[in-house]
Amino acid sequence: MHQYKELKFWQQSRLFCKDIYLITATFPDEEKFGLVSQLRRAVISISSNIAEGASRKSNKDFSRFLTIALGSCYEIETQLLISSDLGFISETDVNIHLQKLMTIIKMMSKFNSTLS
């Protein structure tokens, strides 16, 4: 079992979750059940899957949950780009958030490679 709260990428994913909630609060009301909902569910999924995977008894199980969390990261990347395409988020802001997301992805991927 791993202590997920000590994992830097879990800590960063929590901070990133707050960022996504703040940025989506500025989206148009008609996106409440569209991109806002999708982005928020996906960003919560990252830290949640890390925590759930850490509680598993085998590294193989933990790795599977990290893979799911990584999938959520790439889902968010796509949704942020679409949000920018639609003019809901500036190109500058999307780039800032994508950089944060890529940092999380790199840390998580590197850690995941040690579990094999």
C-alpha cells in the first residue's frame, strides 16, 4: 500500500482540480451540463483514482488506477483545447493549464513505470 497523500502528483492534481473549478465557473451557463460537467468530473477522477489505486494491495492494481487517472488527464487536455476553440478560455490560460497538466502526467507516468 502506498501513502498517496505524500505523492507529489496527487498533491498537484488536487491543486489542478481547484484551478479547473475556478476556470469553469466563468464558462457560459448553457455549458453547465456540457463542458463544465465533463471537465469537473474528469479532474476529480485524477486524484480519486490515484487515492483508490494506492489503497490496493498490488502494484499491478495501483498501476491500473494510475492508467485510468492518466486517461482522465488526456480527456481534460482535449476538453481544454475545445474550450479554447469555443472562446470559453483564452489561449494564454489554456496553455498555463496544459503546462500544469503535463507536469502531472509526466510525474504520474514516471511513477507508474516503477510499479512494473
